[in-house]
Amino acid sequence: NTFETIIWMSASGKKEGVVEVTAALAQLFRTSISQGESLVEMNVELENIESYLTIQKLRYKDKLTYQIDIPHRLRNLMLPKLILQPIVENAIYHGIKPSPQGGKVSISAWRRGDLLTITVKDDGVGMTEEQIAHLFLTRVNDNRGIGVRNVENRIKLVFGPSYGLHYACPAEGGTQVAIRLPVIESDNSGGENSL
């Protein structure tokens, strides 16, 4: 999809857009294929998601807006690499894209003791309780929801069954995903991440 966007922009003479999308795509590739630890500072994950949202914003234009509201004191905390992108992708493709008026993706985070919660919320078409109940079921020959199931499985495998994803349908509409993780301080944090 991103390459199609680049081709379209290039054919339309939108050089600045081509440069912006290509730079964002390069950042995504760097993060995705980088070697090393499976845990990264939240700053790295947020740079990755900003690159992804830049590409999607150029693709969907006024149909998509986004906001990232995460306090700086939390941005050095460690989390599994590439856990936000599948959640944000689902919010866009299954929540905002089908909505005639488009919508907004909001990402926020807070810490309570030893628990870090990151939320990804959209104000799109939402999900039914039945859809949420079936989200994590493995189905034969069904590629839908693989990214979400992989994120859930990775979190539980590394941190245990107390952590993972929690989906909800807020009263005001849309879908909200809470990503629950243990607080893991970065070696660079110096203990400044407390509330």
C-alpha cells in the first residue's frame, strides 16, 4: 500500500510527499529489521509509530487525524518492539477507514506502580462484544487478526498471563485497546520515570 502511495504521488508530481513517505518508510524498515534486543525504549516505538502514521496520514488525508499524548517521564520505559503498529493499523483499517467521516487515533500511556498501560483508541465504527470475544481465537485459514494475536502472544510469553491486550467499546463509540505491561526501567532512565 505504501509503495502504491509513492507511485501515485510520483505520477502526480507531488515530490514533497514522495520524500516524506519514503523517509517514513525507511524509518519503519530500520526499526523492523534492526538486530538486537526484543525490548526497546518507548521512544523508539513512538518514532516507529509516528513514521507509520505519517504514511497513513498522507494516504488518507483529512479522513485520518491522530494524537500521541505520552508523558516524557514514561518514554524511557522498555517495551516489546513493534507492538503498537498492528494495533494502530487495526484502528485505521477496521475503525476509521469504514467510517464515512473518518476519525482519529489517540495514543496515551500512564503508570500505576509496577503497571504500564498504553491505550490506542479510535473513534471509528467500533466493534461488537461478539467481535471482541472472538478476536483472540485462532481460526484455520483465517489471516484476519494475526497481528493482534501475535502481539498478545508475545506479551504473555515474555511477561506472563497478567499482561496483554484488553479491548473495550467506549460508550462514546469507537474501540479502545489497553496494552498492559510491567514497568521496566531503561538503563538510561536514572529512575526518573516515577509518577
